[in-house]
Amino acid sequence: MTTAEEIEQLCRRAAAASHALAKVSSRRKNIILQAMADQLNLDRERIQTANQLDLKAGKEAGLSAAMLDRLELTDARIDGMMDGLVQLQSLRDPVGKEIKHWTRPNGLLIRKLRVPIGVVAIIYESRPNVTADAAGLCFKTSNAVILRGGKEAAHSNRAIAESLKTGGMKKNMPEYAVQLVQTLDRDGVRELVQQDEYVDLVIPRGGEGLIRAVVDLSHVPVIKHYKGVCHTYVDVSADLGMAVDISENAKCQRPGVCNAMETLLVHQDVAERFLPRVTERLLARGVELRGDDGARKLVPEMGKALEDDWHEEYLDLILAVRVVPDIDAAIAHINTYGSKHSDAIVATDPAALKKFSGEVDAATVYMNASTRFTDGGEFGMGAEIGVSTDKLHARGPMGLEELTTYKYVIAGDGQIR
């Protein structure tokens, strides 16, 4: 069987499964999700053995520490996958729920109802936990899912997908509701994203290169974010102790993820007091600082920031720093260089908070909190399918509702036009 034939078969099976999923009750879906979580626990040792093969190959291939961190499946991360599936059970199933209704003068009752998207293809890199997160979210919303992970996590993804299928089938999950593309041939990605007869939505998760390649190739609608160039702006009214803590967390808590801070902007009137304090904290955490002239004048040990640094998603312990004359300059910088992902302000002035939140063009805007909260779990959505910086049809962390569309159901009693 050729790659094209293999992918088409997967997609046809997924389309058939999506129709079967539409008949599965919320109660049954929750039972199946629990079975998936239980099977992950039963297969923990097998999954971690597979993950060690991927980690070994990654080290030999020279993957960065940040990439290896994304790849590793610790006990805590397996627990996290299980918890995500368990949490989904307690969340309201959006499928079939009424968004609104109204009655026309002619007596027609029009109802707008949430329905599954259908077949969702997820293309992702590095993080094998996405296999469980994506499968759970799609299943809860009655969408069939086709998973295509990266070669660096091939063994881990197969082990997790096998567990999910084994657990689900124990409780009569529709066959082919969750499928993993086995071929790692790049042609498989092209074939998958061009199956517009069967696939309804593509969601790529990974580096900018992968996402742009998927967008260029796809014949199917794509929801994505290209990268996470996230900012924190320290206003003249900021509580500087709070600003130091937020900056450290946003940069250092997990630097290799899309919601980590990449650029720190500081109002010139607090820069002299703030920058030495935050520099001491960040240098102690191993952060390399690259500043503009204003920042380097106050902290000479900073490297020099170049134009490219303002565009850069480092995904590492590197931070660009700029001193700005006012909040308008900070907002202009973010709207010029940002990726519309997550941006934060630290301030006590209500007018500054209102201005920043209203004028920054981003999917998520934080006031006195770390950008690291841009995550479906942290938003109370359960495991997320990804983060979108698009404006249609979803924006920000994507949970259950974002994996549905809607249809109109109209009831009449003989009306004709």
C-alpha cells in the first residue's frame, strides 16, 4: 500500500467513525475516557520504555535541552495525561447544546446547536503527551481524530496511541475514532492535509517551520499559531517586587514552550530601579540577557540586542530587554513584533491596565500575572488541543467548545415561503 493509499484509508475510516461518534452519549463517552486513563496507568512502564528509546535517539541527534524536556515522559507527565482525561469527564459536553433560539413572526422556531466538527487531523512535534490530550478532547466532542506525531517521539506516540485504543475498545469506543499515522514519511503530511473530502480541520502544533509548511500544503482549513513571541511590560506604576517574580516565572518556569516570555519591556522611569533587581534574579537562573542601549547602560553585562532579537522565539533561557519611554511605546512594540499569542502588563494604575488590555492585539492579555497561564488546563478547559492566534474560528487556548461548530435546526408547523 502506498503512502497516499494508507492516508486515504485512515481518512475514510475516520469519516465513518465520526458518524458513529455522533450517536455516543455523554455518559458513554465519559466511561470510555476513564478506560483510556486507566489503560495509560496500566501501560505506564511500557510507555516509559518506549519514551527512553526516543530520548536516547534525541540525545544522539543533538536535540537541545529544551526539546528533550518537551519529549520526556516523567511519571508526573503520564499522571498529567491521565488527569486530563479524567478532568474531561467532569466538563460539560458541548455537543447538542443550544447556543440560542428565537421564534420568527411566521412561527418558525430557530435553534442554534453545537455539533462536532467531524474529522480533525492533529500534526505535532516533540511532545508525546499531545497524543493523549488531543485524542481525549476530540473524543469528548464526538470528533474522530487522526494523529500525526514527529519522528523524534515515534515510539512514545505509538505506545500512547495503542493504550488509548486498547482502553477505549474495552468500553466499546467506535472503531477508528482515534488513529495514529504510522508512516513518518513527509509525504504523509501532504497527503493528510489535502484530504478535503474526509478531513474537516487541521491543527498543527510545533515549530514555526512545521506550521507554515502545513498551511502552505493544506487544502483543509487550518487553525494555528506560528510562534509565541510573548512580552511582559513593566509599567511606571508597577509593584517592582511583583514584576520581578512575574518576569522570572514567565521566562524560567519552562522556557521551551510557546507561552514563555521572550521580550521584557520596561518603562524608563523605573528601569534604573527594576533592571538590576530582575537581572540578578534572571542571571541566577542561567538566563542570557540581550538588551537595547537603554538597558545595557543600566546593566552593562547584558549582550547587545539586534533587530532580529525582537522577532525571536528563543524557546530557551535567553531574553531580549528593551527600555521604553511610555506605555504607548510598549504597546507599539508588542503590536509590531509580537505574535498575537500572550502579552502581560505589570501595573497598579487602572488607566494603564485598561489601555494595555484594550490596545494590545493578542489572543490572551494578562494584567499582573505570568504569560505561562495560557493553557487549556490552567483556564479550566481540561487538556487543550492547542493555542490559536487566528481570529476565525477560535482564538487562544482551544478546549471543548472550540472543537465544535454549529448548525441550525428549524421547527415549523407547515410554513411555506
